Amino acid sequence: MKVLFITRPTVFSGPGGDTIQLLKTKEHLELLGVTVDIADDKEPDFMGYDLIHFFNLRNPQDILQYVFKVKQLSIPTVLSTIWGSYNECDRKTRTGFQKWIANNVSEYTLEYLKTTARIILNRNFHSGMLRYLFKGHYRSQQFIARNIDVLLPNSPTELERVVSDMKLDSFNGLWVANAVDTSVFDSSKKFSGKYKEFEGCLLSAARVEIRKCQLDIIKAVKDLPYKLVIVGKPSPNSRAYYDECVREAGPNVVFINHVDQDELAELYHVAKAHALISWMETPGLSSLEAAMMNCNVLVTDRGDTKFYFEDFAEYCEPGDVESIRHGIISVMNKEFNPDFKSMIISNFTWQHTAQQTFEAYQLALRLNNKG
């Protein structure tokens, strides 16, 4: 089977959790005998592929034109939805005119305005954008969701949201685990000691942007006896937010730019706990990775975190500094439960992801009478 992956054009220049999801899914599908290519230009050649795998329904401008073309060619399709709403974040965290807009227009109108602004500011215009600009944000998302053969959310709860938000009367969906690489995130490995100075720290690994709430975490650790290590670089449009985080940070906060997976494992190894307090997570790869390295986990209560972490994690309210502060104190003072790691190994590895994805491919092929 030969498969083509299509995702956002900045997936490598602005790496995030979806970058790891893309690469690890590819790696482990190939171990099952699937040939996987990643589209790296604006006019990919679809000929010779048995199936096209799209990523990220939140950014329809990046995949809309290709979904339309592939539909015309009658090639089977699946979509990793990566679906969640950031409307609460926009309404509660923006300031000035942005806040007024967020509270006075619909969520999808706001997303259309933000996307259009990014297209202009980042000069990310190409012929396929015309279809998006004409159709609008919500109708573009709905077109994609209705014309994909099999939807691949990261959990049953995410699938419920997609179906409800996109008003789907009929659909095919299989949930596919978000996962952790147990060969990289292995607490029994020997490490170099490079980050020994951060022993017992609170770690937060994610792109630095307003929806990840790093500024609130920084405020929450003020006057607490813990070192906070923030790992990640700002997303392309979040430099001002990153600068605000740096200004707010006290002497107990350290910033480290984006690191590779092996270095990240070493940081988890020295950390006591990990915090990811986003306005939405499905569920956040860094939380899974941290738990594999014996870190207590503090996570947002928004999105699909409870499906993944059950009672093993501590939960808190994004945007609520006092709630985050209480959560930090809790995870920094309790012992790690090894059953947490066992649960992840049993359910959320990339081997699970690849097998579930392969089964979805087979379903898509059968639906097109090509399996």
C-alpha cells in the first residue's frame, strides 16, 4: 500500500505535536509494510497512491484544494482531525480590538479573519487559497469532513465533537491513539547529566503561544520554591507573547528553545512534574512523554485529557492562575504512580497508532471497493 500524507506547510519550520504525530505515524506504518510519502510542494502528484491521508481539520486552508482534487480522482481518503475549539481562549485572553471581535462575532467568522490575516502577513497565498476565501472557514471545514472516507480523531470524545460541530448526518470514524515513543522516552536509559542543574524541576514542553498558557504558569510559580523550565520556541505569530513571558518570568524560570526528542527525554528525566495547561488538548504528546519518564502530570481539563489520563493526572483550569498554582503544588509534592506508565504502554504507543491507522486505511479502501 502506498500512502501520501498532506498537512500544513509549516509542519517542519514551526514544529509542534502534529509534527511528531506525522513522523511517528509514518515510521511505524512503514514497519507494517506501508510506503508513506509526505507532500512537500504545493502541487503534489496524486497518481500512484492507493490512499491520501490528510491532517488537521482546524486549518482547512491548507488541505481544502487537495481534498477537492482527490475527490475528483476517486482516491480513498482519511483525515486525522486534530479537532478542538480555541474560541474560549480568544474570548478570555485577547485584549483590545481582538477581544472585542472575539466576543462579538461567531467562532468561525473569527477563525476566517485570523486565517485571512495569516495568509496576508505570512505571504502564504497560493491558488488553492481562493477556494478557501470564497467558501469561508466553516463551510471549508464542513466540505472536508463530509468528503473524507474515514475520520481519524485521537479519541471517541474528539469524534463526538467533530460530528456535532460539523453537523455530520453520516460518517465513518475510527479513533486512533495519540502516542509516545517508548524507545526514546525510557526512564531506564543512561543519560549524560547535561541537565542535572534542573533536577526536581517543573517542566513545560510546548510551542510558546497564548493557547498553551505559559504566561499563567509563570505567574503561578512566583514565590513557589520550584524551578520552572519552559521548553519550546514561539509559534510564527506568537513572538510578542513569548516576549511577555520572558518579561514576567522571575529568577526561578528558565527558557530553552526547541530540542530534539532525545534531549527532551533527558529533560523529562530530571523533572519532577510536567505542566501543559492549554485551552484545548487532544491530549498533548508532551504529557504522555513526561509520564513515561516518571513525571507527575498537570493538565488542562479542556478537551480529551480525561479520556487519556483518567485519575492519574492532576487537572486545573486554563486561565486561572490560582487553580494552576494549586495544581503545581500538588504534582510537585506527590509520588509518581507507576500504574500510570503501565496504562500508557498498554494503550498509547506508536505501535497502537500504526495498527489503528492501518485498519482505517483498509476500511477506506473497502468503502471505495479497492480493498
